[in-house]
Amino acid sequence: MGSSPETQKLYGRLGSRRRFDPSGDHSELMRDIAASRCLDAIEELLAAAPPLTEAQIDRITAVLRGGRR
């Protein structure tokens, strides 16, 4: 699985912030990286999969929103 340019950019920003402010709070940027990595993985999976049904999309959406599986 490759990283998108957006994910690579976020990792670069994190490296810069850690270098110039090692003890700073980087949690927001870490969340952004986690979300970007999830999107990268989802896009890769969907590119290789047949189209999903509305019910499947609804189930996946519920999981992403923290609902029941």
C-alpha cells in the first residue's frame, strides 16, 4: 500500500514540527495522518473491489461513525 501525496505531506509536516518543537502537542496532526492513511487504504480497496451496494455502504458508514457493526 502506497501513501498518497497528502499523507506524505502530513508526515513531512509532523517531522518538521517534531524537529522544531519536540515536546509540543502533535496529536491533531497525528489524527490527520491516521485519517489520511485510512483514506489511502479505503481507496486502494475500493479500486480493486466490485461496486458496493447501498446496504454495504450504509454498514461501512455506520462503522466509521462509531455505530454498531
